[in-house]
Amino acid sequence: MQIKIMDKAYLNSRITSENVQRKEKWLGYLAGPVGALLLNAVLASYLNVYYTDVLKLTHVWGGAFLAVFPVISKIVDAITNVIMGQIIERTRSKHGKARPWLLISAPLMAVTGILLFTVPKSSETVQVIWIMVSYNLFYSFAYTIYNMSHTLMVPLSTRDITQRGVLSVFNNIAAIMVSGIIVALIFPMLVLPALGVDQSKWIKVMSVISILAFPLTVIEYYFTKERVTEESADIDKKAASVKEQLKAVLTDKFWVVIILYYFIYTFGVNLKNISLIYYSNYVLGTYNDGITQTMLNVIGGIPMGIGIFAVWPLAKRFGKRNVTMAGFVLYAIGGIICLINPRNMTIVLTGQFIKNMGGLPSAYIFLALFADVLDHMEWKAGFRVDGLSASVNTIIITICYGFSSGLFNILLAKAGYVAPELIDGKTIAAVQSPAVQNAIIFSFLGLEVITSVILIILLSFLTVEKVIEKEQAEIKARLERNQGDKNDR
């Protein structure tokens, strides 16, 4: 079954060139995604804090609620990702198969983002129900639609390896700019100390951020273009069944490797991100001191800024995979340095700087590697598996976030975490026990040392760059033959 999207002139992309344009890079891949990425980054970093510190839900159901609820919700989210992937694969319009869903997601994210924080001051049961419903409306519905389509924009934008690499860098600059400046610097230094544990203030700030996602996502829609989809738009082609797609991807080494890579990497990063504010508040600094988390994030942001100029030239010279592998060696070394004395600011900042230098390639060029693998799959199978691959990608994001949240919250609950209190308008935080601090240290520093070693081993098998140019040439010849056959009929 095909899904047809209304083809109206006012919905046409503002990008018409066959080659990537400057406004496409700056508006479609840098400015446009900022709204949704900002909303998601704030939620990834601080929604758990809102639940544990503002709503004080850490010990609901004996600690089981915040441990189990994210996992169950992410299982639901994973199912909707599969459904959305097949919807995208069967979408037919002159606007592309993924782009139309960007436009649809824009108002949905704004509304559901606000609902996440407007939890009524009512009974525990009412609050739990509100949280479960609003969480799934945002993540399993609104953000699933956005993230699935957004993930495919670089792979579907062009087959030109260089142009695709540039778009991947711009796309990640947007993410780094959001997380490295707003979420990592402005929030801990200015916003969080002002919010404290006052729910009304949280609602106002998050409503503004949610609403901002709407117009920026519309900009992303209008200034992107699916050139790869357009190549075969005039060729009558039935979408491969889910069974055929699964058989193709699960028997391909490159696809399996890059999916395993993304799963392990994402799980480690999620656990680190969730625990960052707790590490800053209770291990390295004091509660919302406006300095500790900012210092950690500045050290993380400086390498990311350098990487804008350095990563892609290095990747072109030495290969995307090789540069990423070398990066993870530094990543592991930096983590080990931090663990020498995780309560010493100088040692931790030194280790974090080295670690973040090593994280540059994985941050900036993953989508370019992912796009190479998708082209390889088209060459091998004779059909594209964009929707299925994006489904698996976003399933990984959702499952990892759910499991990392659940794991971290149960570690806090079992170790005896004590939430801060709002007394006479001031936020008063407790001193956490050594057990709580050790759980936080493992989550922020320990796990990623282990995952770095595993990722280096995995990437040694990802040799798709050696064959991709030859395979792309064969794909082009195949499409030209199919077009010629159609014209002859």
C-alpha cells in the first residue's frame, strides 16, 4: 500500500538545484533542525531532573516507577518507530518520502512538549497517569515522526560523497551548537539556578522552547531536498516487503556493524548525559552552583568547535572510519584519566578535554558513514531500506534512552538518593551518600571507557568506504537502464 501526500505548489521545496546549495546547508541543515534538537536536548539532559527533583518521583512505587516507566514507554516508542519507518517507505509525493513528515511533526512537537511539564499538582496517581500519557504522546508519536524523517535527510539529500559529508557536518553543528552552547552553558549557568525546583518556572521556560520548535522545523522542511528519492520517482517500483528488507539488512555485514556501533555508542552517551547534572551537583561541585557543569561543558564545547574545521578534512584524507577509530582511542584515554580522581576538578577537566577531542569524529561524520551503508544496501539488494534503517536507528535512540534512564534511576533509588527541597522559596539540597556518588561516577565516567574499546573493535569491520564509489556508479547505471526500459515501453 502506498501513502500519497497532497502535492500543492505552496508545499514545494525552496531548493531546486541538483547540487547542494549554500542556503540548503545553512537553513535546511543548520538553522532548521535547531528547534527540535534544542527541545530534545533539554529533555534528554533535564527531564529526569524535573521528575526526580521537582516532582519528587524517585521513590514512587519503591523506586520502580522511574525505573520501569521509561523502559516500557521506549518499547512502545520502538513499535511506533517501526510503523513510521514503513509509512515513510511507502510515502509517495513530489516532495519526497521523508520531508512531508517534517512538516506534520512541527505542530505536534510544540503541543506535546508543553504537556510534558504541565503535570497537575494532584494525587500521585493522577501525576503518574499524566506523565505516562504526555511522555508517550511526545516520544512515541510527535518526536518519532520528526526524528525518523530528520534522520533520513542526509542519506536522501544527494549521492555525492563530498556534499553528503558537508551536510552531515552542518547537521551535527546544529546539534553541537544546541547542546554545547544553550543546554550545556546557558542552562546550568543561568537557567537552572533561576528555576530551582519551582514547577511554574519550569513550565514557562519549556513552553517557550517547545513553541520555538514549530517555525524552525518548518524552515527545515522548506530548505531540504530529496535528490536520491527523485532519481527513481518516475520508475514504477513496488516497495519491498518488510520480510525482504529484514533479510537484506540482517545478512549484510556493514549494516549489522553500523547498527551495533550506534547502539553501543548511544547507550554510553545517554547514561553519561543523564548523569551529568547529578555528577556536577553531588560529586564534583555543589547543587546548581552555576560553575561546575558549565566548566565541564566548556571543556566539551571547545573541541567540538575545533572539530567543525578539522574533522572533515581529516576524514577525506584518512577515511571516515579510521578517523573515528582513532578518536575512540583518545576517548578511552580521557575517561581513564578522569577516573584517576573523579572528584578533582583539574584532573577531570584534563580528561574531559582529551575525551571530547576523541569524540569529534563520531559526533560529526556518523550520518555520512550511515549514508554510505544505505547506498551499499541499495547496490546489494536492488532496493533501498531507508525507512527500515531509520526505524532501527531511532529504535536504538529510544530503547537506549529508556534503559539508561531506568538503570540510572534504579541505581539512585537503591543507593538512597535524597531529592532537594524547596524551603521558603530556596532550593536546599542534601549531601548524597558515598553509594549514590559511586553510582553517579560509574554512569558519567566508567561505562564509556568500556564502550570505547568495544567500538574500536566493531569499526575495524566497517570497510564500506573501500567499495562505495564503485557501487554508486553501478547503481547509477542500473537506474539509467531502468529509465530507458520504461521509455521504450
